[in-house]
Amino acid sequence: MTERPTMKFQGFGMDANGRSIWREVEIPMKQVTPLHAVSARQEGTYWGFSLNQPGEPLGGGPNEMHLTNSPRIVWPMSGHLENTVENGEVRRYGPGQGNYVTGPALHHASFARSREPVITLSLTFPGTVDYEFKV
């Protein structure tokens, strides 16, 4: 039997104590040609762009943590984004590196280490916790 290809994203998850941690999320793909795979059609509630100038969020400061209250994938298109989860682990990623966000995962998003404005594309899925990707 042929193994189904998957696309892997870094993402937020929750530990046994309900704190946000990093995990890996796999999206099932269908092989179309030897060099091309696509996912099944997914349900999105909306998508949008965000423009953030380098620096900390004005009202939050360097230690604020917030929720998205919905599952989404965020792709930086320019600049660098740095996220901290509740266990203290920090990951930095740049253009084309998607990050899966789950609704209840507290996190701190920083644009301070980017030398240019951070433009992101976000695809938000239905629900408030996790999204089950279609096969």
C-alpha cells in the first residue's frame, strides 16, 4: 500500500496541564504527479492579511500572552515572526514558514527582531479549538 503524503507544519498544542506547547501538525495530501501533491478542499471561515511594524505590541509589552479563539494557519510573507508558548519555548520563522494556531493556546507574538515590516497571510478555520483536516 502506498503511504499518503502529508504537509507538516509547526503548531501550537496543549500539554496535560492545559498549557500551550509546540507540536507538529500534519495535513493529508493527495499525490497528483511525482512532483505535485494537493490537500482535499478544506473549510475556511475567512482569510486576511496583517501588517505589523517591527516592535512589541503597543498595549501588551514583551510578556503579554493572548488567544486567537479559533484555529488558523499563519504564513509570514515578509519579515520574521517570533512566537513564545507557555512552557517558554520560542520559535522564529520567516517567509513561507507556516504556523498552525489552535484556539486555546496562549502565545506571545513578537515582531521586534524583524528588520522589515511583517506581512502575514492567515487562513482561519471553523471552530474554536482545533480543526480536523479533510482527507
